[in-house]
Amino acid sequence: MASGYGRRVRVDLQKWLIGSTTGGTPAAAGTTCLAALCYIASPGTTLDDGSANATPGTTEPGIGTNGYSRQTLTWNATVSTPSNDAAAINQNTGAITFTSSGGAFTTAANALNYVFLYLSSATSSTTEANYIGRAVIAVPQAVNAAGITLTIASGGLTMSMVSA
């Protein structure tokens, strides 16, 4: 037997995250969501607490170093209504761009392979209270010199709430 949240709960949770009231369902005001880059071999099974394997200046580029900062996300205003037992999906609107200036974010050996989502830009915000989730970068990229831009296209970041 499958277990998990019902479709309405999944959609409303997605709406809450982005602050959407589209479709008449009341939703709490969303908070600012920030994208962070991370280079780790594997997020591990303890990553959902937000603190494991995600460390600014170690597995995340140093905030304020060579132009790196977490980037504000804008989400689609509408969350799709999924079929039974399917995921409620939302995507970013507008490109998310990280450009190195004055030097590298990573070494050639450390390709950026994950986007982490946080509610804060502070380096101390890798706690569970500020961690929303993560997504895999389809083609990991090393930002190992000044002037390199890593861009996630509009619609390129897809987050979903699954039912089971």
C-alpha cells in the first residue's frame, strides 16, 4: 500500500512555498527562497536536515568570495494540479545566474553538481530551519576561473512534492 500526502496537501504546500493564492486556495505568504551551489560526491541520506554535507566555503563556494552569492529565486505563480499519486510540480521563472569575478568558485576537480535551496543568504543558514531542498545540476560545471557564468535557465529548476 502506498502512503503519502494527498494531492490537495501537496499542491497547497507548493503554493505555500511560493506564496501563491492562484486558484482560490488560501496560502501563507511565501518567503524568499535562495539558490546555493554545492559540490559534493553524494548528498547522503542525512541531507534533509540541511546541515549534513553543505558547508559554505567548503562544499558550497565561499559567500562573498570571487563574486559568489546565493541567488534569489522566482517561482511560477501557478502549481499544476497533478493526477492521482503524481507529483505537484513547480519551476523557476527567470534565469538563475552565478558569475565568478576576480577568481574561481571551485577547482577543476570540484564541479558544481547540486543546487541547494535556503531561506537565508547567511553562511550560518545551513540548518534545518533554513533548508528547503535540493536539485541535481544535469551537467555539472566547474567554475574554476574568473568570468565563468553558470546559468540555470527559466524553467530549468523543477521542484516537486511527491505523494509517496
